[in-house]
Amino acid sequence: ENRLRIEAISESQRGFKTQIKEYGAIIHNMKEATDAKRKQLADYSSAIDDIKEKQKDRKELRRRNTLLSRNLHGLKQQLADSERTGTERAKALEAEAQRFRTSLEEKDALARDK
């Protein structure tokens, strides 16, 4: 009877050892899966950081583009104002030149009449 108990206990121990090995293999596989998930998470995190950085760059480019557009608009306005002023000045100078020519012609005519 003791021998049967010892054999039963031995059989039970072998079963426990087999289960422990199986659990060890399961734990090992779970650890590998967890490590793989951690690496994947790190890759995703890195990709998200890259995207955030690109979004910052895009925002900065958009801000610079807005400033350049405003500057360009201001320069176009200044150029239009300058052209208008130049045209007005040219017309004024042409009118002054015409008055001067008319004055010379009148003086010339008076000189001939004398």
C-alpha cells in the first residue's frame, strides 16, 4: 500500500513537473510576445514623435508662408503706390516742361515781333 502511495506521489510529481515545464514554456512565450509588443510600441511612439515634429515643421512653414505673403502684399502695395506717384510726378514734370516750352515760344514770338 505504501508502495502504491509512493508510485502515486511519484506520478503526481512527474505530472507537476510536466505542468511546470509547460507553464515555463507558456511564460517564456508570453515574455517574448510582451517584448515584441514593447518594441512595436516603441516603434509606434517613435513614428508618432516623427509625425508631431513634422506637424510642428508644417506649422512653422505655414506661419512663415503667411508672413511672406503679408510682406509680398505690402511690397506690391508699395510698388503700386510708387508707380502711381511716379506717374503723377511724370505728368507734373511733363506739364511743367510744356509750360516752359510755351513760355519759350511766347518769348521767342515777342522777340521776333520787336
